[in-house]
Amino acid sequence: MSIPPFIKARFWEWKDRDGTSVPGVGLFRGVELKAHLTPAQARTLADKLHDMADRIESKEALCK
């Protein structure tokens, strides 16, 4: 059995080319940054993940 890929969340400050900083959450796979979320985006994603976990546990629907 193989180990599925996983992502770790860390506090992360994104800096664009102009040096503007955007505080938020970095999603990392190992040491590689895969995504940066603003606080609002992180909350939205967390809500969706929580809803999906609830559906899986209730066996309402898998992979819909």
C-alpha cells in the first residue's frame, strides 16, 4: 500500500514581484509551496473540507 500525498498548512507571507506582502496560509507538500490562501480563502476552503468530511462520514455521497 502506498502513502497518499498530503499537504501541511503553515503561516505564510506571500510577496509579489513589487515586494507587497500578503499574510495568509501556505499549503506545502514537503518543502514546496503548492498554494497560498488569504485568511478568507482559507476559511472558505476549511468550511468546504469540513462539509465534505461530514458527507463522507454520513455516507451521504462519496466523490460527488
